[in-house]
Amino acid sequence: MPKQPAAERLDAVQELIGRFLKPLRFRKHGRTYTRAGDEGILQVINLQAGQFSVGGWREILPFRRNL
């Protein structure tokens, strides 16, 4: 089955980000990058694609406020 256009765009973005993160010792697991930081802190970067509102900004209190 062919990929959705959003997945193809996210793949392209992930490739660029991966080139930047690999020398910084991040390891890739699917769309998630991790590395062990100082003092046992785990640093995580996760890429996600989702739908957005084309009709404008929706205020969802208390999570998303229109400032």
C-alpha cells in the first residue's frame, strides 16, 4: 500500500533531522530518537504527524489558549 503524503513528508523531515542528531549520539527507534544525557537523564525526540484545523485556530481550554 502506498504511503500517505503526510507520511512521505515526515520521512523527508526525519531524514534531515537524523543527519543532525546522529553525530550527537542519538539512536533512532522508528520515529523516536533517544540518548542518555548527564546524570542519567534520558533525552527523547519523537516525530509525529497529525491533522490540523484548516479553518483556523480552535481554542481548547485549558490545553490550547488563543493568546
